Amino acid sequence: MSLLHRLALQIVQRLQERGFHAFFAGGCVRDQIMGREAKDIDIATNANPSQIQSLFSRTIPVGVQFGVVLVVEEGVSFQVATFRSDGRYVDGRHPVEVQYSKTAQKDAQRRDFTINGLYFDPLQNQVLDFVNGREDIQRKVVRTIGDPRIRFQEDKLRLLRAVRFASTLGFEIERKTFEVLCELTDEITEVSAERVREELVKLITGGHADRGLTLLDETGLLKKVLPEISRMKGVQQPPQFHPEGDVFIHTQMMMGMLDPLPERSAILAMSTLLHDVGKPPTFRNAPDRIRFDNHDRVGARMAREICQRLRFSNDEIDQIAEGVEKHMDFKNAPKMREATLKRFMRRPTFQWEIEMHRLDCLASHGDLTVYDFLKEKYTEFQKETPKPELLVTGNDLIQLGFTPGPPFKEILSAVEDQQLEHRLSSKEEAVRWILEHFSK
């Protein structure tokens, strides 16, 4: 039994021992039925927030107005929510009021999809299903609980969640649910950028992201959330380098090759998704072949704008933009000087960039020669000090009679190149080399 499961079981046990109903609830039950490992376990109970807080030594009232309390056990947080029914929704996200319920059956009716409306009593080893969720899991169907129009209008993010569940689980969206989803795609613009970003990250890191792109496109959500990706459709590429098809197909193939990733790997997934975003605006049908001049640089600027719009952190934006900007540099790696190659490979983003390069090759010409070269060189360079201590500094240059200014950077960089290529190994050698090659 995992630590997560053991601690969740203890919480349920304590609630039940005090006379309350308490069950695992939602996605963790779905995952258990499907034989998937749950990332977290939510608990539903008829105990109200104050009763929950009185039973556990460490709690956080994160959403107490909605009956939600975090219970922290051995450093692990569990969302414990009181059974409830929701009143009217006026902001497309939160109910105006909630009423606590006595039963899980009533609580199930306010949840989003049947596959997420299940409960499990771990003490009795019993699944409680009031919405035919198990049947929909067996049929591999994403279906809203009740009227899909009401469910989607209650929380507009559910439009994206339906696509995400269908994509990552390999399910189909039930016909009526799909039809209403397509009718309401314009309303996704009412959802905050932060919430859209979180859902997109789950979609592109959860596996089968290629199918996720297909569903986003088929429902019309892609044009609303990522119009720049939608514009890749129909943008042809030179067949000698891209026999797979247009820019959208190429990107979709790469996304499909991404294994399920931790959400912290959103940088790799977003960089992969956006690496060719600069191709549509730079498309040029030259006499020799189709060209996309400077699409990497244009794409980096676009990626920065897209990620700013989706409220990624500044650090994430910088890394994603660098991945997009540098992705074409990989083909030049075998021709780089040793010092240049070492600098290229010691960048903090290199490890996931080389994975993106591998996917880029596999989704086009299939030639992994550069990838294999870089992996071999990376192993070789790892045996050395990644960034050796500088042999000389600016103060040393001043003592040699050089005037402080812009040339200092050029001199110090040149010395480092010589050091990285094993031509200089001591301060004395570096001083002699500087005096031979640079005028004061």
C-alpha cells in the first residue's frame, strides 16, 4: 500500500469511527477502476468543515465557503469536501451558494462527468455509483452528469476538461456532450488564462497529446485557445525534409511521441508544441523549395507572447522561448568548434531541448545522426569539469595594462575558448597567449 493510500485510508477511518460517512471520491476512484495509479486522493464526507477541522490536528480552510478543507497528514495534503448541492452559477466557475447534503448520492449530481462521479468506501471495499460512471468507464465514454448545457455553463473550464479526459484516457466524448461542447466553444474565453493554462498543461503532459490536438481542433476550441497552432493547418513543408505533411501534422506527430510527463515538464511539452509556430508567418515558396526564413527567431517571439497570454511564469517563458529559438541550431552541432559545442550543451535547457530534437527528427526525416553525435559528446564532456574556473579575470587584464571596457568580454571569452579546447591549462599560459594575440 502506498503512503498516499495509507494516509487517505486513515482519514476515512477516523471520520467513519466518529459516525460520519466518508469515501474516496472523483478521479481517484476512476483511476482505481481503470488500474491506474492515482496522483492524489480526494475525500467526500457528510461531516461539515468545522467537524472536519475538529478531528484533525492540521487543516487548512482553502475553500471552506464551498465545504472544502485540506487535511495534512505526514506532510501530504488531502482535499476533504462536505457532501453538497450547488446553487446558481453566475461567474462560470463558482456557485453563488452551496447547501450541505446528507448523502453521496446528492453530492454526485453536482459533479462534472459520470466517470468522475464515483465514490469508494475503502473500509468496505465497495464502489458507490449513482451516475452509471462504471458503465461509461467500460464503454470509454466521457459524458456529463445530467444536462451537458447546464454542466458546461456552470463551469466553462469543463469544455477543456472534457477534451483532456477524452485525450489522456483514450475515451470518446458522448454524442450529446460533444454537440453541446461544440456549440459553446466561444465561452471558453470567459475562463481565466491561469485556469486555461493549467488544463492545457495537463492535456499536453498526460499522454496522447496528438489526439488532444485533434479534439481541440474538431470542437473549435483550438482556434479560441491557441489560434497560432490552428494556423499551422495546411501550411506545406518541403517534402524532402518533411515527408509527413504540413506543419500541423508534424507538430501533432511530435506531441504524440511525448510520453506522459510530470506537469513540471510543461516546458518540454510547450516548447514542442510551439517549436514551429513561426512557420506560418514566414512561409515562402522560393524557386528552389519552400522556405521558412528565420522561423525559429520569429517563433521564439510568438512563443513568448503566447506564454505571457497564458500566464506562465517569467522563468518558464524564458526557457520555452529559448527552446523554440535554439531548435534549429542542433543541425549545426557537428560543425561547431569544441568550445562552442561545450557552451551549447552546458545550457540548463539542453537536456530537454535534445529530447525535442529527437522528436523533431522522428516526426520528419527520421535521421538521428546529430542526436547520436550529441549524446556521445555529452557523455564525453560530462567526464570533464562542465565549466572550469577561469584562468584569468578582469583584474588580471587591468594588471596587464589593458583598459577596462567592452574588449574585456572578447578577451575573456577567447581565453575560455582556448581553455575549453585544452589549448591553455594555466594562468601563466593564458597571460602569455593574451599578450601575443591582443593589443593593449
